[in-house]
Amino acid sequence: MVAVGWQLLEAQAPRAAEVQFKAAQHKEEVEGDLKGAIEQYKRVAQSADRALAANALVRIGNCYEKLGNAEAISMYERVVREFADQEREASEAKSRIAKLGAARTASPGGVILRQLPFSPESTWIHTDGRHIAYIRSGTGEIVVTDMDGRHSRVVSGGRDSGATRRVFSPVLSPDGKHVAYLAYADPEHHQSELVFQSVAGGEAHTLLKTRAGDSLEIHDFTSDSERVLIIVKNNQSGIDSLCLVSTQGGSVSKVREGKAGSMDSARISADGRFTAFSERVPDTAMNLNIVVARTDGGGEAKVAEDGDTNQPVVWLRSGGILFTCSRTGDSALWVQPMSEGKPRGAPTLIQSNLGHVEDLGSGPDGVVYLGRDASNHETYLVDYDPEAGRVTTKPSLISRQHEGRHRAADWSGNGTQLAYIIGRASHDLIEGSDVIALRSVSNGREHRIVPRVAVLNFISSYDGRSLLIEGIDDRQRYGVFRVDTQTGESTPIIIGDQRQALIQPIWVSADDEILFYRKWDAATRQVTMMRRDMPSGDERALLSVPIPNSIHVAPGGDRLSIRRDGPVPGISVVDISTGTEKSIYNAPSADQIVDMKWMEDGHSILFFTRPRLARQSATETLYRIQVDGGSAVKLLEVPNRTDTDHWMRVRPDNRQILYTVTEQHLELWSLENYEPKQ
């Protein structure tokens, strides 16, 4: 009896430690209480379970890093010293020691990071420290303004100039006199062109035009403003080309080629001899190395290749590279000294815990400008009377907690559970992970999980026991994963390549055997509805339409609806068995259909419209239309915030509708005094 009791106690001890570990993880990732999590992890670190104890010490080090506490290195050193037999934890600890141990003190006065008082309402901003170029939300115009926003001018028209000349991605030249930007050359947006124009106005010069289906990205200018650094994406061959384009005549010189979607964030050195860019590690979705290549094709060297997301920001006057390194969602700034295109010594940590930031340009005085994501996502619920065919309540927030961070939601197919995402606070200095709240429809009780997948999109299973998530797992694989709603554990269903094609789960059958998903193919610029048999893995394509059109599936999986963009926007329905297509709605040419969702009875479709010229109206309108015919009925008007599509879902009994309104915004920050002591 005593021996049996002792064995039971031994068995229960590891289980108790596991419970303590999960409680600490919840405090760290869900509650954001890093100091409280550290204390709980310390108790787990005393466990007899060596794997769990080592993991707890690594997590303590992670928490200390986020708090900017030098104790992080001590924790990692303890793992290496005392838990060498735990290979995964010891390896991670060594990696963090190598990175943090290389950190030296920055410049004598300390790094100066400050938010600028003016930041345009735009999702695209570029600055040279004297002017700001941005895309005006709603109209799509390219606007150039001074740094305080008091004096601005429209450089190129947006949607009011016609669909064939929609413009995007403006980048200012270093001399501040010109702007390079991209424009669509055809109504279907299949062909892009690189345009060069004076900031003062005047004629726009097309430097380069792609072949149909290919695309361009602008990355940088040479310091003399005479060449533009771009990436040309040949979607037929699957090859990306890093090129320099002359602003005088449009002549093109190729710097390097790479697999489609592999190169990003290219920056050219002040002397024009070297180009730094990030290159994706094969078979991962997020890991990026930094590569430096000679512009004359004379060789290259890897600068940062430690399994994180590394992206060059700017070449420094000293010849080094300022770059960002992202880990668990946070960004830190580092400087890598360089000599003749090769790393010289270890990199120096400049600033940690920046949140999600992106490079917005640099000034002639060496000041670097960063954009910090300050977007808001809010999900609303409205009651709907299916018999009367009208909305019966005003919109209400899905939750009063974590306002501005609810970016997606869905009901289980049986209507018993509502799942919604509480997104990470991306503008905070200390970030957590995405959290999914699961609410009982009958009693309102909630529990939360931290999925081991970074969530991009999701649907709920019929019984609510799992979610099918489009995302990236902890092994950096992109695809569709089944996530258990009790434990957060994930299982891959479809593994894909995010740079080549997006995979979005749309509908799953009640028996969990049939999955419909959308595949957005960058090479063909087609969106395809796929039908997958879950037990066998067999798939077939049902219908393809050119991007930016979209496809949705009816409940039951027997019909598809097509949302058509272009000069005559509209909605049509396709019978899958016969292939018969019927138009059910044509929108006024001045409007744009921005989202669409079938009602759960399969008899009608909901859709949002907004004016193409958003400055003519401050609202978007939700309509319902019968599939068998009839006029569209207006249900609701909501604020027009950005060009982002609404996330929309319908409760299985058709008595409630939810939608998400996104307000995208970048804060503008400046970084000074960051070069390390020599």
C-alpha cells in the first residue's frame, strides 16, 4: 500500500508541474504579466522533470528579454550549464546567448526613439526626412507633404483617374525632387509599370512595364537618385530578379536572381557597390537571412542567418548595415559592421522590444524613420430577423475587453460556440501572442487558448471542438492547421508556400470530411475554389477567376458565388454539378463590392458595398439579396474606415450577423544616435 501510494505521488508530481507550466504560460501570453509569469516559471524550474525545468528556464529568459532585463543571459547560461542533455532547450539558450552576448553599448548619449507628431492616415508611407509620400486612404492619390503635414500636394491621381491608372507604393528619391511609384496599366490589374515623376508635378515617365501576370516592387534608390532598385516577379518562370533601373531612360541591369518570393527588403549601399536584402530560408514561412551581393555580380556573403526574421533597414555612413531581427513577434534593431561587402565582427544590439515595425526611409542626416503598426480591428454583432428580413438591433462590440484587437470571429456549425481572436497589441512595446476566446452561446462563459499557430484566417468545425486555421506554426510552416479548442495543439492539414499561394479555409462539412478552401495563386493571378476530401487528401479545383475577383461557397457545398470586380461589379451564382452560372446582382459602376457571405439557409447572400471614391461618402452599406432573384435590400450602414474587406459571418440559425471593421494606421517614429561606439 505504501509503495503504491509513493508511486502515485511520483506520477502526480510531473502532472502538477505541467499544470504549473501551463498556468505560467497563460500568465505570460494571455495576461501579459511577465513578472508574474517569471515567478511561476521559477517554481516549475525546480521540477524533477528535466525537460520541463529546462523549458521553464528558457521561458524565464524570454520574459527577461521582453522586459529588457540583463538577467536573460544568466538564465540561458544556466540552461547550457545544467541542462546540456536537453538538446532543444540548450540549443536555443546558446543561440540567445550568442545574440545577446554580442550586444555592446550604443552611442554615448543613448539611442533616441521618438514618435513624430504627424503621421498620415495611410497604410503606405515613405519619407526622406524632408517630405512624406503616402497613399491617401479612400481616394488612392499619391500625396507628398512636409514633415508636419501643413503643406501637401497631389502628385498623381488615384481611383478618380480611372481604374487603368491606379497607383501605389510611392518612394521618394534621395534628392527629394522625384518620386517613383507603381501603377496598373490595364483594367484587370494584370500588368504593372514603374513610373518616375517630379514631386513638383508635370509629366509622368514610365520606366518599365511588366508582362501580363508579372509584378514589381520598389525597394530603394541609389544615393545619386539616378537608379531605382526593384524586384521583378516573373510569375510564369517562378524567378524573382533584383534589378537596377535607370531613371533617365529606363535601362535595366540585373543584380541577382532568386526563387519566387524568396527576396525582400533590398537596400543599396551609399557607393552603389553592394545590395543587402533578406532571403527566405527554404521550407519556412518567416525565417529570413540577410545576404549582401555585389551589384556587378561579383559575389555575395550572408550577414545574418540565425533562424529569425532578419531584414535590412539602411546602409550606414560608416558602411555598416542597420537591420531588424524579429523573434516571437517582437522586433529589435541591430548594427552589423561591414567591410568590402562582408561582415566585420559581431552585430551590436541597438534597441529591443520595438513591437511590429517597418522601415519607412531615412534622411540625409542619418535619421532613420520607422512605422509602428497602430491598427485597430473591431468586431460587431447585430441581431437579424430572418422572417422580416431586417436587422433589429444596433451594432454592439463582440467584447468590451481588449477593444480594438478583435479581428476575426466565427460560430461553430452547430451554433453552440462563438470563437473570436484577440490579436496581439502590435503597437505595444511588450507583445504577447494571438489569443482565441471561445464563448458558449447558451451561458456566455468563455475560456481562452493560445494556439501554436500564428493566425491569419480561420473557420470553426461543426462541433466547435477544433478550428481550421490558415497560419504559420511553431516550425515556421505555412498552411491550414487543425487546432484543438481545449489545448491549442495544432495538426497540419495542408502545408503550402505563402509566397506562392495563399490558402484560406472557407467551409467544412458537419462530418468534418469535406473542406472547401480558396487558393490565391501569385503565378497565375487566379483565385481557385478547391474541394478536399479530408480522409483521403484528394482534391479537385471547382472554379477559377482572375484576381481581384473572389469566390465563396454556399452552405452544403453545392453552389458557388462569384464576386466580380472591374468596370461592372456584380455577383453571380454557379451550380457546381452543372457549371451553370447566373447573374443575380450588378452594382452601380461608382460602387465596389468589398465582401460577400451566404446566409446559412442558402437562399440569400449578404454583401458590403462602398463608393470607389470614398471621399464622396463616410459609410459602407450591407445588403441582402435573394439567390433566386429580386432586388437588393439595404440592412445596415457602417463607418468607411479603409480599403480593407470586412470579415463577415452569419450564425447558423440566421439570427445574428457579425462583421469586422479595420482601421489601419502607421505611427511615424524617428531613430537617432544609434551608431555604436567604435
